[in-house]
Amino acid sequence: MSRASTGRPAADPDSTDDGGKQSRRIDASMLAELAAPLALVLVWLAFFIATPDFLTTDNISDLLVASSILVVLALGQQFAVVVAGIDLSVGANLPWAAALLGYTVSHGHSMAIGVAAALLGGLLVGLVNGFLIGYLGMVDFIVTLGTLSVVSGITLLLTQGNTVAVSSNFLQSIALDGAGPVRWFWLIALVGALGTAFLLFRMRIGTHLLAVGGNAEGARGTGIPARRVRMYAYAGSGLLCGLAGVMLVARNGGADPSLQTNYLLSSIAAVVLGGSSLFGGKASVLGSVTGAVLLTSLVNGFTILGISQYYQPIAVGAVVLMSALLARVRE
């Protein structure tokens, strides 16, 4: 019987091949989406096998406290990445906000004013980035690299290059205490994550952020103010940097004016590893949180095992490279 007499069109070998390739692409993309939680499980399992001191209640509690600052920074970086940008100024904005808090309190002002100064200082840097990128059309990499240097210099001038000690029972209680077994740092990070998720996925501004990141010209054609939306994204990143600066002072008991490049790299790696696209238009708040916890777990596990701190940036750098590879796989 001829193929024509069956009443069914003949199968196209090329279309079969295309379907197979599409299926493989989907499988790879799904695997990439699960990379952060799978990696976190594997890392925790490996450290548990290596030392019984890792998966203890006290250590996991301390690990989550340590990761809370990075979680807040990653949430801020999420806003920049979702509009297809990047915020390199995080490395300077974090110590800048912390230094503002320390400087304000050390000069006789109340803690409330110090915290407000840190939040507004971080927001100001974000607004400057957003204005230059959104309204003047400058390249995000160049702008945030420039503000990284400028803000770092201003911070050193403000503090004369010295750590500013901050003695505060309020900040100390935030870093050390909590409600029962739940530490305040966890709650701050959790509220930040829930707020970010609500803004991105339940509010109009979130829809606009995702639309501008996915297709700026198309978004502009539908009446979305793309320039203003980009400024909002960097303002959000700056404000959360300010919050992280307050948390950093609470945890360390002072403000260190030096660049925080480890936090910068880790914030980018956490966002991309968590499932967001560097090309914009896609966000995963849960993924960013998981990525931040994963990176902190690596440092924590190395410390418990007594592995030299020189290996820690190697591990973080490897995760950054893996994040870039995953971003390529997703695309």
C-alpha cells in the first residue's frame, strides 16, 4: 500500500529532528531552572557527610543569618537584572550606606535618623544610576562601574578610610535575637522577598518591569514609560542596598568603608543561578533567595572544615561561571 493511500501525511524527518532538538532544549532549560535548589541539596549533603557540625540547629541558624544580607542584596540586584541591566555599584553602595549610618550616629544623631540616612543614601545612588541609564540612555555597565568608583571614594573621604564603630543595643538585638527560634535577620530577608515577589508579580509596576526587560521597544509601544521604569528598577536596587547596609552594621558592630566586591559578585551569581535571565524579562525571587543561601553555605562549610579562605573566592568564582553557563542554556 502506498503512503498516499493511508490517508495520513508522511512524517517529515526534519520535523522529527526539530522536535527532538526542541525536547532536549526544554529538558536542559528545566534542569537549569532547578539548578539552585539541586545544588543547595547536594552542597548540604556533601558538608553533612564531611562533618557532623554542619547540619546542626545552631549552624543552620547562623548560616541563614549570614545569608540574609546577601538575600537582600540579591533581591535588589533582581530589579536591575529584570530590566536587562546590572548594578555593579552594589559593591560600593553597601559600605556607603553603612558608613552613613555610622557617621550619623557617631555625630550624636539618633539611631532612627542613622537608619533613615542609610536607606536614603542607598536610594540616592540607585536614583542616580536609574536617571543616567533610563533617561540619558547610558550603558548600565559603564554607569554602575563609574558610580562604584565615585561612591567608594566618597565613602573613604567620609570615614577617612577607618571603620566606624557603632554601639547600639537595638542593632545588636536585631542581629542576635528573634521571636523564639526565628531570628530577626531571617524575618527581614523574608519580608523583603515577599515584598519583592508581590511587587514583581502582583502589581502593575512589576508587569512594567518584566515587559521592559523582555522587549523595551514593544513595551514602549504599548504606552509603558520605559525610561521611568528603568529608573524605578535601579532605585529599588539602591534602596535594598541601604537596608543591607543597616544589616551589615548590625552584624559587624561597625561600618567598614572598603569595597565589598564579594557581595557584588555573589549578588549577581545568586540572581542568575536562581533562574533569572541576564537578558531581562524574567525573574525568580525564590531562586534568588536559594542562590544566596547556596553561596553562603559554601563559605560556611569551608570555614567549618578549616579550608583556607583563599579557596572561598575560587568557589564563588566557579559558581559565577556556572551561572553564566546556565544563563546561556536557558536562552
